[in-house]
Amino acid sequence: MEFDSGSAELNQRIAEWLRWDKNEKNSAEIRELAQRGEWKVLGDRLLQRLTFGTAGLRGVMQAGFNAMNDLVVIQSAQGLAKYLLQCYPTAEERSRGVVLGYDGRYNSKRFAELSACVFLNENIPVWLYSRTVATPFVPFAVLELKCLAGIMVTASHNPKEDNGYKVYWTNSAQIIPPHDKNIQTSIMENLEPLETSWNLELLLSDKLNDPYDQMVELYFRKLQANVPQSFISDYNTASPLRFVYSAMHGVGYPFVVKAFECARLPAVIAVPEQRDPDPEFRTVKFPNPEEGKSSLVLSMQLANETGCDVILANDPDADRLACAEKDTKGEWRVFSGNELGALLGWWAIRCYREQYPDRSLSDCYLIASTVSSKMCRSIANVDGLNFIETLTGFKWM
């Protein structure tokens, strides 16, 4: 059926969508909008499209080229796959594959599986996590498995209606220019999806593997190796501290449990309403622990009830951390990101000194972004480290 919106371009986009999209719910949504003559809505959804930037993609989940959905994910994966093959054209390079992870949001697993099908169609091996993972496990796997790239399907701390697509390059950092523009160009050159990209039976391919057990074990083994064992044996095992933890309805809980086991600390007391993945984020308006006390209400209530003095909280994909401590007046103080950064920098230096007492700190570097406080610069100056200030974002570090 052809529709006449009064715009040749919009007519073409409607026809393309209905021809390409194999998701019955989404294609029906576009068809019904056209039948009702909702040309303004269709123009907003189809004449613009999500642009691939240095943070990948992020948008509301609905039908249309300007949103996150099956078709846009397949198109984006096609563009990324073709660009990777341009950058790494040999069969040996291609054999390094890509790694894919996903959080607990609506459609995250499906978007990761559809992406896997696209790469398998290009004869690119895929490491697809079989369970939800914290975002850091994707770049970690890129590094350890020497993959060409990594994709994490998540919208981080955005509202429940959103989803996204974080892309990590061969160096395990999020992409920087010119890769973002080149990937976007490649997407636009490869918009028509292969029929087989919708076929999830491709996931039975022997070119698809699950890195979950291997990467989780290796991640925590390396984490343990970076902490002096004397600190664990002398301090942690005798520590009276108990921590309340919130996963903010996300994926962080099992990994925090494992981290505390490795550190030989008493198990965290999890906020039960927020412990497990829940795409509805039922107890918080914004699932972002960096919102401060407003996002930690349940955590503070539980900590008060259980006599805990420290709260830790992750965002839903567990790549952000909030920390709060009860002060001497019994009031909760939420640390800022700058304060946590300074504390973690100090801790890294202390661990290094303990493990390598004969090495000079003059060969070490402390790195902070330009929007951070200058506390890390001061720490580096006092302790004799080199200091580098970068553009905003871990991808520049």
C-alpha cells in the first residue's frame, strides 16, 4: 500500500520502513500512523535518524529511523561491521571478532542478538555474553580477547523508555573522531538489511561464543592482583564496616558481591527493592545514583535500620558509582564525583607504593579530565607523579 503524505521524501521513507522492517509491532505502528495521516509525527520519526557519535547511539524505543528499534540496530551494526572490515581487511584480523554485552532494559538482549547476527553474516566471530553484564566487562573483554570492537547495549541511567548502543574500539576505549563520523557514513551506505539479519538461528553458529565465565573470573583475578594482599589480610578481614548497596534496578549486584568476596569483606546488604534488573525502574524517578540523596532514599532507610555507615550505589549498567557516609552528627553525606576521584587516585598510589616499594613514582601518571577538580593534579605534584589533563570522557584517557 502506498501513502501520499504530500512529501515525496516522506513517502519514500514510509515505503522503505514498511519494506525493510520485519518487526510486526513496529511496522504496524508506522502503517497505522500513515493510515491516520499523522504526517508530522511520521516526519519526526522518519526524516531524521539517530546520529552515531562518540558515545554511540541513544534514544527512545519506538518505531522510526530516529529511535532505537530492531531495524535501526541492524542498520547500525551493518555500518559498524562494514567499517571494521575496511579498517581490518584481512581474514586474520577479522578472526579477532567483536564482543557484545547488554543490560536489563527492555529489548537490550534482543538488540545484542540482532547485532550478533549482523556480524556473523559478515563472517566476523562474535563473543556474546549469555547474561546481563556491567558495562566495564565489554571493554575489558575487548582488551583481553584482542577483539576488533565491543558493543554494550544500554542507555545507562536514562529513563526506562530509552535504550542505547555504546561502542568500544580496538583499544577498548569508546570511539573518538574520526571513527564516529566514518561509522555514521558507513551506516548510511548500508541501510538495507539482509534478510538473514533477522534470523536468530544464526546464534547457533560455531563462530559465536560466550565469554561470561572466562571474563568474570579473569576480571576479579586481576582486581585482586592490584590490591596488596597485606591490605586484605591485615585490614579487610578484621573490618567492622558494613555496606548497604543499591544496584538501582540494574545489573551490578552479582559483581559487587563477587568483589566483596575477593576483598574478603563482609557481604553487602542489598536494597531488596533495587537489587535485581527491572526495566521499569519502579522505585526511582531517575535511575542515576549521581542525583544525590533523592536517588538514595531506600538505601539510607536500610542503612539506618541496619546500622551501616556507608552506602554504595551503581547506575543500571554499573559504570557509575555513588558513595555516601554517615557523619558524626548522624547525617548522610554524599560524596561528589571529584571527591571520589581524588580518593581513588590516592588509593591507587598507596597500593602501588605498597606493591612496588623500590620503584619511583616519577614513571607513573595520574590522568584527569579538564572538567574535574584540580585535586588530582595537586596529589600528583605532592607525590611526584606525572599529571596529564585530557578532554572530557574516559575515551580520551
